[in-house]
Amino acid sequence: AEPPFLVTEPLLERALIARLSLTTDALPPRWRSDPEAAPFPWLLASFARCDAESRKTRSRDEAFAAAFAACLRQCFEYCVSYSGLLLNPQMAGMFPQPPAHESRGPLQLFDAMAGAGAFEPITGAGGLPSGFLESLGARFENEGLEDILRPVLAHLPSLIKGVSPLGETHKPLSLLCQIAASKPCAAVMARHERWRPGAESREPLVRRLAANGRRFEDNSILGPFFQCAALPDDPPSVVAPNGVPMVMPGGARRPLEPDVRQQCFADVDRRRAGELEASYAAVRGVSKTVREGLYQALYVMLRHGGDVRESVVKWLASACDTNVGRSKMQIDPNKCASHGGALNVSSVAARLASPFADPAGGKFRKIDPDYVRSSACRLDLAEVTRVGLTDAEANANALSEAEEERRRALSDGAPPYGFICECFFLAARAMHLGYVKCAAEHTALAREVQDRARQMEDVDQMRDSWAASIPGGPSQFQMSQFERRVAEMKGELERAKANYAMFDAALLDPETLGESALKQMSELLARISPRDVG
């Protein structure tokens, strides 16, 4: 038989409060440098120890096992409850903390997520202990969770900002999915001012400034996550007749690190076929991992329903509306999101809509083409190119107020166009601005490579005639200028070839081309008509 279980709930809480009330100076000297000397790291490590003990508890004495399990449950609750009190800025000063930890406040939770500073030996690469964030969200949903998470969510994009799919993406995406999986935490994220920056502002100027795809991608919580892609983000350039490239406004941008172009597609002409295929496979593999994480985060938020689902739909609509410039022939890189960001949005949106896009499934009958003519349509379609309608005719074909009212009456208080209909048209619009535009850019890059290669041939052929045309031959300075320009042109040609290979890897992935989401979306877009939906 097991010995009597002597730990009681009051005794457990008294011990915990006594430990939290200790200042660092009151600890034995050898403990002061321990990572768990500060209260929150200690509580987090205690939660992890409780979790480990709960997994290995085995006893034949049922009474002892029940008492031990109840004690562990209480330990879990105390660790979460007192962690929330320590992290809540409204409760600052309740327990003594080292100055470095106290100054971080709720951002201690972010440090723990990132495994930074004192939390590195405690959470390490694994981030928060399993179940901690869900328990924290459930416990403080109505008692300060927003105060705790708001600064954490503002810093969350920094974990992946500037990182390419070849870099460390697992931890940031895992943390995003953890937050999204907890309904209270997902609700806080959906209400955050950086969920759709400026979109809800009452100031017209703020809303107008927010209607910028580049700013939306850079400043929203999800933007840097979607920006993580293996496509170039160079400002567009045009090769002039004299061979001098004219770079469009926008300036050079620092590539995501590690640089996919440099690591996988540098000197693409001199690589063996096997090496090139290995690069393609590597890029496609890591890109798929990123897309999977993004899809899981949005999918689980949609599953929460209510305001959280509505916020995801609004986010997708904003991602499309802020990037209407991507539908134009020439993209303004200062106003539009990156190719990689737009491609990821379109891929995730298409996958979210794929269950509704199967004509054999029956749900496609809920997709109403009149949605795009309704005032309920979330999308800004004012600048969409129309093949057979003038603006006046398009306005005349909008649903009348009487028809809108009739549809509202038929819907019996529910929105006249359901989630299935909205998700489908959002995905269709995202596909047009993302995948379709990237395919057009891919084609344009092929022409650019041909133009630059032809310019190089012309320069090589005119080298001798140019030298002969100068009386006495070119000076050393003229020759060095000529050779420098030739070297620049070779570098630009290599860069264009590498960019083309990056688009090849992203767009011509056999798995992507065969995905049911893209296939079903394209088939249904071709088939859908008013008579299909009755």
C-alpha cells in the first residue's frame, strides 16, 4: 500500500504563496542565478513538471491515485491562475519580481513562447508547455486575458518577419496555431487593432491609408506569416531598347533570410539537373509546410464560429481589397503585397473553399452568383475589368433594394448570403489576385530572360566593332566602364533566371497543380451560372 497522501489544497496554496512572496535576495545565493528564481518562469516550469508527473502516475492504491490526481489538477489550476495574475499589467506589484522580469510584464509570456532569455532552459525550442495557453485562455477569458495577450500578439509577427521558408518557421507557425486553437485567445486576436490595421477606424484618412496591400502585409498580425514564401519580392523592371533595365519605383527590398534565390538557384545554368531538382523539391517542401500552418490557423478559427469566424472572413476580404492593384498589368510594389504573400492567401483561401466547390457534393448550390451584385458583397469590385459591361450597365445590373429586401425576408433573419457563398467568392478573388497574377508574372519573366539574353548576345557581337569605332582604340577607363556594364548585365540576367526558377518551383509544383482545391475552384468558376443555383 502507498503511504498516506498528506498534501491538502490549503497546504498547497500556502506553500505556493510563500514561494511567490520571496524576493530574489531572500533566496539562497546558489538559487539566485537559477532561471526559475523569477516567479513566472518557476510557475511555468512547475506546470510542465505537473504535466510530466500526470503522465507517469501509476498506483494500485485507488484512493492514493485519486488523491494524487486531484492534487495535480489543483497544481495545474494554481500555476495558471497565479501566472495570469503575474502577467496582467492591472495586477502589477502583487508579487515581487526581479526588475528585468517586472519590466517585461505580459511580454514574459512572449519570451516564454519564443524560448528567449531566462525562459530558454525552461521552454526551449518547444515553446509553452502543452495545454498551458488553452488553460490560461479559459481561466482569464473574462478577467484580463485581453490585457495579457494584446502586447504578446503585437510582437508575435516579429518571430517570422523577414524569415524565408528555409528558415525557422516551425515555432512561429506552431505558436500561431496554438493561439488560434484556443477560442478565447483567438477571439482576442480577432479583436486586436492589428488584425486589420485601420480598417475599423472612423477616420476616413486612416481608412484610406490602411487600404494599402503592402502596409496590410507588413503591419497586420497575419501579414508577415503569409509573406513567408519562396518567391522574389523585387520591384518590377523593364529592359529598355539600349539594354539598360529601368527599375520601377519601390526600391530594392531586402530578401527574406535565408535567401532562397542565393541558396537554391544561384548560377542556375551551371547546376546539374539533379542539383536543380533537389532545389525544387526542397523549396516545394518547406513552402508546403508554411501553407499547411497558415491553413490550420485560419481553419480552426473558422471552426470557432461567431465573431471569430466573421473576423476571418473580414480579414480575407481586406487581404483582397487592399490588393486591388494586383489586378492591373503593372503592379505598384509600394501599394501591393508581395507575390509570395498573395500566392499564400490564394492557396489557403482556395483550400478553405474546396469543400464547397465540389459539384457532386451539393453545397455548391448555396453559391449564389448574385452575391457580387449585392450590397452585401464584402469585396471591392469597382476596378474589376469587365468584358461586356460599362460602369453604367454594371450599376444598373446591381440588385435593387426591393430584391435585397426580398432576399433578407426569405433568409428569415439570417444573412442572405451564407458563409459558403462568401468563402467561395473570396477564394475566387484571392485566386485572381494571387495565383493567376503570379502565373502572368512567370510568363513575363520568361520574356525578360529572353530579352536580357538577346541583349547580352548583341553586346558580345558589338564588342570588337565598338572598340574599332574609337580612334586610337578605347582608353583604359572606357574599357573598364564597358566591362563593368557587361558584368552588370550578366548579373541581371542571372538574377532574372533565378527569379524564373523560383516561380517555376512555386507555381509548377505537381502537387499544387493537382490539388483538388485549385482544380475544383477552376472547374466551378467555369461552370457556375444563375440557373445552377436556382
